[in-house]
Amino acid sequence: MKYIIAIISILVIIVWMKPWQELNSDTTEEYVMPEDSLSVAIHDLLTNRYSDLEETKRLDNMIERFLRQWEIKGASLAIMKDGQLIYSKGYGYANVEDSIPMDVFHIMRVASVSKLITAAGIMKLVENGKLSLQDKAFGPEGILNDSTVYGNIKDKRTLDITVENLLRHQGGFTTRYGDPMFNPVTVAKKMEAENPATMETMIQFVLSRRLGFTPGTSTAYSNVGYGILSKIIERVSGQGYEQFIQDSILHPAGCFDMHLGHNVYEDRFPNEVKYYEGTDATPIQACNGADTLVPRSNGGNNIEEFYGAGGWVASPTELLLFLAAIDGDDSQPDILSKESVALMTEKVENAMPLGWMSTTSGGDWERSGSMAGTSAMLKRQKDGFSWAFTTNTSNWTGPRFPHKIDNIVAQAMDRVKEWPERNLFDPEYCKNLLANQEESTVENNAPDNI
């Protein structure tokens, strides 16, 4: 009887533990942020005061004058040297009405800098053997081969579009009749779809029109091309676009506060800024089709359907963490192979780089972005310096404004005679710096001896 009870007890324990579920599980383990991760240093320790340095006073003055000149409410700048974060600071206001100063931890829309993130996701799938740059995007042999969704193809040349064509803006899509992604209400009406128009509706719209040129023969900047790449990532990975990018690109790079943004201020992230437009900006119809006029930056543009073309929000500091993971430099661990990095930054005649806006054979790479309410610039220089600059305000110069950012940051950095040797990416360094600052504050506030 004792043996029978023992056997029954063992069986009960086995059934309760269900070890076969673990053996047969096909779920992927979720990436867990380690307690000593870089993200802890950035968002729990770093503030503007870490970069209130005597050496950078002249830089600060130039940036502040630049903001006043262009009526920019707030901006943030982070600078990296040889993979080490040496400077990170916010200027102006994250929210003017509530008098909230811009600080290091504030995140904001980065517009087309998002395309570089998407390109990194595509290259990761290529490295994993799940995708080829020569794979076709549409048609029976293509990746997006669902005829019920992507079957109404007007131009047969569309069947020749490859993943590389999309990455290089050579898919044949043009903005001859406007950019569909910035005209969501019009597109929804033409496609007899619900508002706001989804990314699938945007893709269906361009597929129902003729291409502007034969794929691969010319170059025309295309937001919808990177929207298509976002859907390709979802189809190949089996995950939502944002989830795949976070799991496979951003989290391994140490970026834990980068997300796809939302359309209106009320839905913002807790540490996201408020967006502002120039005094000459005119409101447009709300992207949800409501019969109201709203700012483009607050309900006019359908940010939630921009995906990998322009939907990400981030801080400049985490943008540099991301850059450090795709630069081919060993100072920080890379998430892509050197071969992938070389391919992304290769100078190709009459074509754009993969994800980047421009690259040079000397090693200067840049990626800019702009939309109503924001401008962004991410740059890697051949001299070992890299920097990211974002604003929560747009102006009348539109996509030309990042070039003005490039010029002012170059001038401001030249004003620094000697940069401090430090690494704000290092949590231990930040903790020690904080402790020293607190100790200094206590000593300075101590009463004088009589």
C-alpha cells in the first residue's frame, strides 16, 4: 500500500509540473532588461547637470542662440566619442505651458531617422537567413503575397520590386500626386476605407496606381517604401513590427525607451515632450476623418501608421546607443556583422544607402528626419565623434532644417577646446559622479564655522 501511495504521489507531482510543456514549447524567451543595463544609467541617473561643464559653456551658448533664432521651444543634444557618451543635455522646454525644462530623459519623435532602425531590422533578418535583399516584395513569389490584401496591382513592374529597391528608395514610387502617408483622409476616401487609413490601405493605394519609374532604374525618396518594409518585417518575423525591432535590435543595443509614437498629446508617453509648429503652420483635417481642423503634430498626421518610415520616439542618448551597435566599431558590441554595416554604408552610384540618408567613403554617415513638430539629426563622423540632435518644434524650412542643425552643431563642437574623458554610458561612472555631486552639495551648504 505504501508503494502505491508513493507512485500516485510521484504521478501527481509530474502532472502538476507538466515538464512536457517546456519541451514542446515553441515560444521565444522575452528579452529581460538586466538590472545593470545602460538604460538604467540613462533614464534613472542622467540629467542635464551631468553636462553642465565649464568646457562646454561656449557650445551651450551657441545652441541656445540657435533655438532663439529659429523659435525652437526645446531641443536635446548627445555626443559620443569612440563609443563613449561624453555629453548629453536638453535645452529650452519639453512643455512650455507647464514650464517643464527639456532634460536628457525626454523622448520625442525622430521622424525619418526611423528608417535607419527599419533598415537594421531588415539586415538582422538577412543575417538570420530569413530574408534576401533580392527577394521580391509582391506577387505570387513575393513576401507580401496575400492576393486578398495586396492583389490589386495596377503596374506589372511592381512585381519586380525587391527588398533592396525599397531600402534604396528605388521601388518606383513617387510623390507626383503628393505623399499618401501625409494624406490619410484622402487615401481612405479613394480606397473606400475607414479612417484613419492604415498602412495596409496606404500600400493598397500605391499598388492601384502606376509606378513613376521602373524599379531599380532611378531614385525617388519614398516613405511608403519603408512602410512596405515594415510589413515585410512582420510577415517574415511572425511578430509585430515594433515588437520585433525592440526584441532583436533595440533591447540588445541597450535601448529600452524607444517606442512607436501616438497621434495626439493625450496619448503621449510619460516622458514624451509636447510638440510645437511654426507660427505660419496651418491646421488640417484630423486624420481620423473628424470634421475638425487640428495641428498636423497633434492629430493631423497619422503617426501611429507611419511604422518604420517615421513612427519612432526616442532620446538622443539612446539614438547614440543604437548607432554604437550598428557602426562596425568594436568599442561597443555590435548587433550587426561588419559585412552588414559595410553594405548599409556602401557608396553606390545613383542610389541611396540602406537606411542612411547619405554616406561617404571617408566614413561620415548621416540620417535626418523632419515632420510637423520635430526635426532630428543623427551623425557619425570619421574623426570618432558621433552625435544626435532632436527638437520638439518644426519651422517653415521643413526637411532642410536638419542641415541647419548639422551646421550649428559642427560650429558649437568646434568651440570646445578639450572634451572631458568620461563615459556616461557606464552606470558605475554615473553613480560615482552622482555621489560626488551630492557630497559637494552638502559641503557647499554646510554652515560656516564661527
